[in-house]
Amino acid sequence: MINKLIPYCLLFTVLFTLTYCTPEKTRIKTDVDQLYAVQYNDKHKDSLAKSINSEVKVALELSNTHHNRKIIDSTLQKLRWTYDSINFKNLSNKAIKYATDKDDKYILASTYNNLGMYYHDLYQLDSTYYYYLKTENVYKSLKDTLKLGETRFYQARLLFEMGLFAESESSVSQSLSLLYNFPNTPIHYEANQLMALCLMERKEYSEAERYLKKALDLMLKDINKNKVLDQKRATMAIIMLYGNLSELSYLQKKYPEAHNYALQGQKYITKNTHPMLVSFLKNNLAKSNFRLTKERKYIQEVIDGYKSDSVLKNNFRMHYASIDIAELYLSENQIKKANEWAKKSYNNAVIHNVIPYQITALEFLLLNDSYEMQPQVKQLIQLRQIVTAEDNQARNRFARIAYETEVIEQENDQLKDIIFIISIGGVTLVFLLIIGIYRFKLKTKSKELRLVRAQKKANDNINELIIERNLIALDVKKKERNRIAKDLHDSVVNTIFTIRFNLQLLDSTNNKNKELLIEELQKLEQNTRQLSHDLIDNELFNENKFSQLVEDLTSMQINAWKTTFKVKHDPTINFDLINAETKVNIFYILREAIQNVNKYSHAKNCIITFSGRTNGMQLTIEDNGIGFDNSHNNSNGIGLSNIKERAQQINAIVTINSYINQGTTISLFIPYPVNTRTF
């Protein structure tokens, strides 16, 4: 047996190794337009909407087929950068319908992602996060690790813009962990930068610098090779990176270093560089120059940058620029102007409902304005900042440690893979040995199970024979009683009647003795007639009560769906009023109904109820099985026909109700006899 299994084992080893070592594949490339999405002004959006108007009309009118998907999807990619919400939503709904009908989850995820980007550009952040979560859930179902890692990054970026730095750090850690095995994706560039920005918010500047320089190393390796990004996108990425390095140096009060990083970033600026990037570097350069020279003209340059950000409606940059301006004026001891810019930051945060930015602006105002109990408020703010910093540091460090630990573990796993492949042969042989032992035990167990089943079947047959024997004995006893009763009635009773009648006609001088004899014969005649009636209407079995016989019948029922049978008796029922013939037919009807439950019902429960009525007895057999279509009488089987025939024989009224998936109910009303039978 082992020799036969060896070829299969080798095949299993090869397939397992290939599966284990093959990297994941994805059908959709990284969307660099989304990754390096920059905000445009209203004029640009309106111009774009007009330029693609005819293309949009064509896409909306096209049939929703696989052949037309490329046109529809490309149009949707352009529409997401406009204010044309009606056409964007209509085309998105069209894409969702196609993806749902065809069960194409990649198109569904892409459409949800486009919706998230659209609302992100409008700064409707709740809707943005909602659609990013829907995108993530689709990629989870596809088990696409790359796209899942990218989606987690976009969520982290959104959370950062909302001021939720702790949550952002956690999400970006998860993104980096998921993307570890995909080194050639530009998400690595931005995810490392975002991690650094989160650390900068917590003033962990050395750790932040490590992540920024890691991103810089990755970019410099690809800046001229363009394996990961084209030249345009690579230029945008490195400008932003130098801007962040400049910002980090500025926060550490390394102003010459901040100045140099800003200058290095400006080397990559061209006439086509987006105004937001230009403004970002210009602001950092101006701030650094002001700290180095104290010339106020540099404050105005930062203000000009703020105005540029406000035209683009970039709330994120507007907040940081206004706080920077407030701090620059504060350094000049111009408290009034400093507070004016802090109020601008606060009002902007209120409009966009970004609470962390509101807190930052309010703290600036409370620390630098004059009012009663100012020292106490300053102390309170400082304590809150310390507690918040410690809380964030303890909470977020775990996420970053988890990511860095996972990176080390993944590197170790790669080394373990080699050992795993070498040892797979030995494990396979052990596996085959275990299978052999298991199969041997399984065969032995199967033999035992077959014996148990055979014994159970034999017991069931014996129970059936016992029931059949009781029923046969019932019929024999009933016929014998009827025969004896008939003989008593036809022979003995009639003979006594004849003798009595003749005695009445007989002349006799002793009338007293004659009347006495006739009276005794009348008593004998009545007793004999009563005896014959008692034989006919005797209880079904003296040794087996009718109710007990029903209990015995139900207790021995076993079927494939393990139906539970339960019998309910109304104590007010007088079974003495029901003759033996009726009881026999009731028993057969009940047995037929139970057989139908066992064969067809798939029921979990079957309840048999005997209920007393004023002029009779009600029998109900109710199950909660699959039921059947009771609207066509021709579909009723022989079992139901037998039930109806037996009910007719005992003048009972039978009702059968059944509905698909709602069970079946058989109701039988058995009337009590009006008068006692006579012969």
C-alpha cells in the first residue's frame, strides 16, 4: 500500500512547494493617480468636466457589457477629478451593477475606491472612509494582500488628515506589514513617509528621520531607472519627501539643515510642478530663512503660501501654514497677529470638523492670550499634552513594534522555507505512515459500525414483527369475540326467548310456578344479551390499554432526520365510548401517518394529540417538516388514500393540510356513537 502511495506523495510535495513558494498575483496595478493625488482648483475641475462631456455621454449610453467596460472605466477614472457628481454617480452605479451581476469583485472594489477618492477630493471624509472600508472588505474576500495593503495605506492617510494620528500610525503599520513581500510598489515610498509624519506628531523625531531616510533610499535607487514610478511621479514623490525632511529639521530647530533640504527639493521643480508642492517647499524655505535671518519678508512669503493653499481648498496645508504663521509672529512678540492666525486655523478646523486641529489652535490661543487664571490654564494644557503624549507613545509604539517585529519574522520565515523544503520529504513519509495506520483503524472501525447497524436493523425488524403480531392478535380476538357474541345472540338468546314464549302459551294450573319460571328465563335472556354486548364492546386489550399501545408505537420510531415523536392525551376523553373496531382503524390511521413522517417529512418534531370534544374525539398528527403541495388531490399517495378510506369506515371526518416548507397536519374527528349498539 505504501508503494502505491509514493507517486501521489511526490506529486503532493511538488504541488505544495510550488503553491508555498509562488508569490501572490493581482489583476490591478497600483493607481498612481490616487497615490499622488493633488488637489486642483475649481477652474481646473470645471475645465476637465467640459473636456470629457461627450465622452461621458457615450459611456452612459453604452450597454453594460464586458466589451464596453474599458471605455466606461476609463471615463469613470477621469470623472472622479471633477464636480460632475450626477454623471459620476450614475456611471458608478452602472459599474457596480455590472460587477454585481457578473460577480466581478475587482471591478466592484475599483468602483468603491473611485467613490472614496471622489469624496476625498470634496473633503467629505466620512463618505471617503466608508467607501475605503467597502473596498477593503472586497479585497479581503479576494485575499489580495497587495491591494489590501494599498487600501490600508489610503485609510491611514485619510485618518492623518482628520487629525487621528494614533489610528493613522496603526493603519500604516498594517499596510507596511501587508506590503512587505511587494518591494516594487510605490506605496512603500509614501507609507514610510506617513509613518514618519505620525511620529513627528508625537515628537519622536529620531524615529521619524529613520523612516524618511528609508523612503529616500528607495526613491534614489529608482529615480532614474523608473522601474517603480515614471519620471513625472518620481519627481513629485521626491519633492514631497525633501519637503518632509525640511519640516522635520525645522521642528528640531536645525534651521540650516531645513534650509538645505528645501533647496534640494526645489531642484526638482519644473513649470509643470503642482502649486501645492511648490508652496510646501517655499513655506519651509521661508520659515528656515526667517529663523536664520529674522527678516520679516519671509513671514509674508509663508502668508502667500497659505493663500495658495486656500485657493486649492487644502484644509490640511491651510491648518499647518496658519499655525506656522502664528508661531512666526509670536517669535516677533506680535501677539495680536499671532492670535489672529491661530483663530483662522481654529475656524477652518471648526468648518471641517477636525477636532485635533481645533485643540491645537485653542491651546495656542489660551497659552498666548491674556485672561484671568492664565498660569493655571497653561499648566493644565501642559499636563494634558504630557498625558496625551505618554498615552499615544505607549499606544502607538505597539503597532510600530508589531510591524518591525513582523518584518524580522518574515525575514526569518524566508530562511525557514529552505529548511522546510529540505525536510518535506521526511515529513511526507511520516504522513504516509500515519495515513496507513489511520486507514487500517478506519477499516476496523467500519466493520464494527456495520455490525452495529446490522444489529440495529434486526432489532427494528423484531419491533415491527411484535407490532404486527399484536395487530393480528387484535383482529383475531375481535373476530372471535364477535363470533361468540353472535352465537350467544342467535342461539342461546333466541332459544331462551322461544322457551319463555311457549311457557307463556302453556296451560298450567300452577300459575305461580309458571310465572316464576318465565321471570327467571327473562333474567337469563337479559344477562346473555348483555354478555354478548360486552364481548363486542370490550376494551381493545385488557393487557394492553389503547393509549399505551399508541405510546409503544411512537417510542420505537427511528428515521434519517431523527424526528422526535410526542403524544398528548386529554384526560377528559372516555375511550370506553369508542368500540374496538373504531380503535383498530384509528391505530392503523395513526401508523400510516407516522410512516409518512418517517419517509418524507424531514421533520424535527411530530406531535400526536388526542383531544376531547362534546360529541366525539379529535386526533391531530402535526409535523414541522418540508410539507407538500396539497392543492392537487391527484398527487396524494396511497398512504393518504388509506387514511381517508379508514376514516370513512368509522364515520370520521378527516382533514389534511400541508404547505411547502411549513409542515403537514392531519386532523381526524371521531364521533361518539349516539346509542349503545343492540342486537
